[in-house]
Amino acid sequence: MAVTLTNDELRALFLFEALDDDKLEWLRTHGEVVSYDAADSVFAEGDPATCFYVLLSGEVSVTRNVRGDQVETSRTSQVGVYGGATQAYVGERGTTTYVNSFRAVTPATLLQLPAAEFGAQVREWFPMAVHLLEGLYFGLQQSNELVGQRERLLALGTVTAGLTHELNNPAAAAVRATSALRERVRKMHHKLAMLADQQLEPKVLTALAGLQDDALACATTAEDLSALAANDAEDELVDWLEDRGVGAPWDLAPPLTAAGLTPAWLQRLADEVPAHLLESGLRWIVYSLETEQLMSEIEDATQRISTLVGAAKQYSQMDRAAQQTFDVHEGLKATLVMMGRKLEGLEVVKDLDRTLLPIQGYPGELNQVWTNLLDNAAHAMTGPDGVRSGTLTLRTRRDGDSLLVEVGDTGPGVPPDLRRRIFEPFFTTKPVGEGTGLGLDISFRIVVNRHGGDLRVESEPGDTRFQVRLPLRP
């Protein structure tokens, strides 16, 4: 026989103490008293939210699923506490599954109410209150979404500024090198025309072309000299050139030294070319060396631009499925490139375990996590004057059944009282206008809710480490 409560017993519960007899009668006839033994599950996280529960006796606990473990969030024996379909009053627009798990710690009895009927009745009994609650509920949802979008835009702005800065340097270098290259090619044509006017013998022209090729080959294998050694080598070349009446030898010595050419090599040129053509032939070879150097600079600059564009594509995960099997190091590398300007002034140490196997997940979303953690680390090592200094450490390891990504900084640390709140939405230690307080909240939800992982912080002055653990198996 089903057990029911009297109106007086219902009124003794703080949730129903202000209800009149008609409303209590509805609860009495629609509610059911259900008993549970110790360790029995009342409902499980993720199941359809079909019932609303009120504790009548015993002790219960509430748990959340974190990376496959049931983490207890509360435990109580207070009569009248409630759980289950707590948002039934908003109907189908609200949460339709249980957001946590509920179990009996000791033998317990609970009042069980059908969620759909109870929610409809609450809307009929308290229309104004329900409108206010709906406004609060959906207003918070919309506010969180809007601020979350702003946080994502701020993260995008951070990496875009870094990308723009990084792209500007090689682009400007390519423009400068192209302009200089145009001038060197013009001079080469002019010098070649002068040599042609001298009606060179074919064997001299052939020798000059061979020496030009040899000079270019020497330039590709030339070693970088110290400043002192380079000065000494240039002085030797200047002396040799002055002895042979070559004009402005100090202009010719640096490119010849950079190409690894010595007075002995120049003597080979002097032996092959008539004395009156030595300077013209020598300048033609120097222009060739400078042209080759400028083309190398343009190649390096365009390669850098190509690398940056590739990093941007990897970071944004364009043309890729949202969920995929991926190497976490690729996202970390792309984020470091995109955050380059933000990390200027810091020593970046990469301690990466490249033997880690690819994992399954959402790399585009994780790149936002890496951006938030790197940005926070950079902010922690930025002084009041805006100057950044310190060491940022990026580490990957295997940790049991998880892949560990650790972002460490040598900033002042996070005090214990703030450490408890650091993952709360809208909580920030940054000045007004510099942070929304959602970066770590969004990161936590991406790591924990989307990937079944774990995000935590360990901190003391001079050593703060944010640790992201991602399951190796999906």
C-alpha cells in the first residue's frame, strides 16, 4: 500500500509551509513517499529528469561525474532539501536531464513528484513568480552565452593581434629585400653592359662566369664569423683591394667576407681578368652575391609567412571535423605561434613528450584552453609598468590513463583564498576592462564537460602550474 503524507506533514516541510490546503491536497494526492536502502541510487546524472524529490528522512549525497569518477559535491540529512528536476517549472525549455546524481547514504525516504505535472502546477499556482524565475533562468543563460562569446572574441583578438604582428615582420622584410633586389639587378645589368663594351675575349667571359658560380657556391657554405674575426677578414680584403687601386674597397669587403672569399680567391680573379677590368668584374660578382643574399631573405620571409598561415589554420581548425583524433602538440605549437607577441619578454621552456600518442577530442576548443592559460600566465608575469619577465614552462606527460598538459609561470602565485574561486564564472583578478572572468570557466567546461578531463591549479609564489588532464581513451 502506497504511503501518503497528511497536509500537516507537508506543511512542516519548509518548501510547502506557505501553501493553502488545496495546493497541499494536490501534492498529497500526486506525490508518493519512496523508501531507499543505504547506497541505493535515487537518480543518475544524464538520465531524463522525470521526478522532483524532497527529503523526508535519512541522509543523501549529491555527486558529479568528473573524468569517470563520481565526485561528491554535497551531503545532507536536512529534512525538506530537494533535488532532481528542479527546473521543471520552465517546461521543455529547461534542462531535460538530471545534472547530478543522487543516492541514499543511509536508509532514506523521499517525497517523489512527477516533474511534468508538478511543473505545470507550479506555473498555475505562482504565475508571477514563475515569470520572474524564467526571466532569471533564461536571462542568465543568454548573459552567459553573450559574455562567453565576448570571451571567445577576446581570445581571438589576442591571437589575431599576435598573428598580425608576426606577419608584419616577414612581410616588411620581404618588401625591403625586394626593393633592394631590384636595385642590385639594375646594377648587375649596368655592370654587365660595361663589361660587354670592353669586347671581352670569350675565355675571359667564361672564366668570369665560372668565378661567379664559384663565389655563389662559397657563399652557401660560408661559416658565420664572430664580430672580431669578421673585422680582421674585412681589413685584409680592404688592404688587398687598395693595393690594386679598387675604388671604395670598404663597400666591397663586407659582402665578400660574408661569402667566405679571401685575398687568395681574389687573386684567382686578378689572374683571369685584365687589370683594367678587375674592378668591374669584382663589382659584378659582388652584385651577384648580394642578389643571392636578398633572394634568400625573401625566401625566408615568405616561408615564415607560410608557416604563420599554417599555424593559424591549425589553430582555427579550418576545414576539419570538430571531433577528431589529433596530436595535442600541434595545437600547442600553433597557439604559441599565435600568441608570440603576447609572450615577448618571457623565456619559453618547452618540455614536451613527443612519444605521446594522438587522442580523440575537439582540438579547436582545446586551442582556446591553451590560449586562456598562456594569456593568464603572461599576465601573471607582467609588471605594473607593462614589462613582462619570467619563465613560462609548457610541459606534456603521460599521467596514468591521462595526457597531462601543464602551463607553468614564475609569477607571484595565486593566494589560497582566490584559488578556491578561480574557476568560478565572472571571477577575475585582472583590472576592470581587461578580463571577463570567464576564461577559466570556459576552459574548465571544455576540459571537464566536453572531454571528460580535469583542470586544476597548483600555486605558490614563483611557481604556478595549471594542469589539464585529458583521457587517453575517448
